[in-house]
Amino acid sequence: MNKKFLLLALLLAFTAGCSHKELLPSEGESTGGEVENTDPEEPEEPHKKERDDLSWHKVSSFPTIYITTDGGKRITSTEKKDTVQATIRVEDPEKMYSDSVLYEGRMAIRGRGNTTWTMPKKPYRLKLHQHTKLLGMKGNKDWVLLANYCDKSLLRNIVAMEISRICDLPWTPHMRTVELYLNGSYQGSYVLCQHKEVAKEKVDIDVAAGDLYLEVDTTQDEKVCFESERWLIPFMFKDPEVPDNAVLNAFKAYVQQIEDQLYVNPGGKYASLIDVDSFIGNYIVQEICKNVDGNFRKSNFLTKTVGGPLQVYHVWDFDISLGNCNYIDTQHENGVTNGPEGWLIKVVGRKKKADGWYPRLFLDPPFVEALKKKWNEVKPELDTVPDMIDRLVELNQASYTHNFQTWRILGTYVWPNLVYPSTYAEEVAYLKDFYTRRIAWLDENINAL
């Protein structure tokens, strides 16, 4: 064999042994840090259907983030104007998540969230001074530390993202469990997550060319917001933050077109106006999780590209889902319950109305048939999620144990817990039981539509 072909064979053997490209440092990247390579010819991203979660290995020294604010200044607000400057040190001494052991740099930090910010264990928004890959994840400069205080399994957001990955939504945020120290004080077990924003490896659209990134949320706390006329869907512009009047009015008219066509279902001409595949994927995630905010009420994120349909781009915020919400039955009508059986997203709209975008979509036979087809395609992989939960518990047990030695809330009510068992093992067992029973109920009832 000549030298050229021998070298090629050795290269292929090496890459075959590396099962997840995302965990390899980019070309030219030092193993002592994780600054992103800015070369336009970066290695190709792995297909979103590849699962890297289960490649993580158990370690004795857990990945840890140390944040030290300048002068020890306290973080007291979620407002951008109250951002605090700080240094960050990310350690992964046994390379649990990546080939890099350490990252150090400058950053800005502030609080994040609405209800979650009022809880004792605080979530945070991070903005690094340089584009940086952390723990095997690309994230530009922007990151989030999720506290998951009211979710005592510490797993619901991760589980929801796994369902999103299985359903092949356009983007699924990557997440890593870490220990967090702030100004030398232990804060608990957190989830480091890519922040939701327009970027090549996140929400990949071209805002400069006229594309739109939108959030549906009742808080209406962005600069430009409006409600749709028929079903009061609360849209907010994320990027651009302030569209010109022509863009705003054109999008309002587009939404009105969608609602007009959904209203005449069955037979409405909505299919060219929305990305049906993404609406089906989003439906499956939200319905499995029985997410009280999932029916175009809160934390729903969409894009509208120039000449393209309205697309549900990604999901977000699932700490009060999967059986961890005690008020679904009062928030909605139509006999909706807090337990694992029964419809939610299919049968309810905004403000306790028994009508809305998804209830109208279910009136159309082609949509129902497309949903059934997608459900049966993804069902085998959905059945593997409880095994993933077990694997994550095994990998992260030291961090979870440490968390509840500080936050002694097991066995106590934290809003809006439906149940609050006295041990972490029981919390996990409850989550798995809810999920398993939910999948079984949906499998029977979706296929019976």
C-alpha cells in the first residue's frame, strides 16, 4: 500500500473511533482552552439526530464553573442595565464533556427568568467577552445557567430537549450538568445551556435579509408586541427587536392569513403558510411533557424567513412540565387534568378557550394523518428516554447529591409541585412513571384519531 493510501486509512480509523464530532476540539484549538475557531471552514456539525448525551463518562471530579464578580458585587437583577462584570473559570478535569480541561476568561452576568428569578436558587444569563466553546458546546458568547429549583429531579429541561432532538426540530439547545460556585460560594447543580438567539449554530436565519425571530409569550416584555386578532396569540419580536412598520404590518397580516385559514378547517389552505413538520414536532414535545405553557401561551419560539412559512424553530422552558405542575386543571377547561392521561395541547387555546391553533389543526384530516405518521416513526426512540434518565442519574449523582445537601427541599412543597416525595430516588421514579404512562396513553389515543 503506498504512503498516501496508508495515511488516509489511518485517518479514517481515527475518526471512526471518535463517535461524536461535537466533542472534538476544532482545528487549531488548544486543549488548554475552548476559544472557538473562527476559520470559516470549521468541521461539519454532527447531524442533530446523533445523541452525544450517552457518551459522557462517569467522573470523580465533576465539571465545575467558578464565577467571580468584580469586587464581589452581588447579582440583583435580570435587567441588562444591571449586568455585572466578572471572570469565569470552567473546569472539566477528567474530560467528561470535551477534550478541553480548562477555560478561563472575562464575562458579564445578570439574573434571568421571571418566576424562576424570585426563587432562592437563582438562574443566570452569561455573556462571555469572546466567542467560546464550553464543555463541547458551541455557544458564541451567550450562555444560560438554569437553576431548576422547583424541578427536584433536575432533569425535566434535559428530557424535553431529548424529545425535541428525537422529533427533529430545526434546533435543539445543548445542555450540560455542572456544579456552580459564585464568589467562592457553592450554588448547586445547574444546567449550562446554549442561549436562545440568532446565530449560525443556534437560530440560523438571516435577519439582515428580512428574516424574523419571534417569541410567543404573555409577558409581552419585548419592545414590539401584539396579539393575533382571532385567538389572541401573544407575539413578540426577538430579532429584529424593532422592525419597521412595513415589516410589522406585513407579519400581522400574515398571522391573520394563518388564522383565517385555520378557522375554516377542515380544508383550510394553511399548509403553505406554516411549516407543518415543525408544528407537528413541537406538538409532540409539548403534549408529551403536558406543558401548561405549550399551546402558544409562553416560551414558544418561531421564525419567519423571507418567502418561507412560519416555523416553530425550537422549544424552551420545561421545569414545570412532566407532572410538575399542580394547576393545569384550573388553568384550562375541557376536563384537562394534572396527571399523565388526557389531552392538553390538542384541546385548549388561550385564556381557557377550547379553541386555538392546535385545536383547529386537529380538525383537518391531513394534519392528523401526518401527526400519526410522525408519532409512529419516533415512538421507538421515545421509549428509550427512561433509560437515558437512568444514565444521567448515574453520571450526575454526585452533583445531584451535593445540590440537595445545600438546598434541603426534598419532601417539601415548592411551587408548583404536584407531588413532593422525600428522596431524590423517588423524584426520579415519579418522573419516569409519569413519562412512561404519558407515552402509553398518547400512543393509544393518537393512533385512534
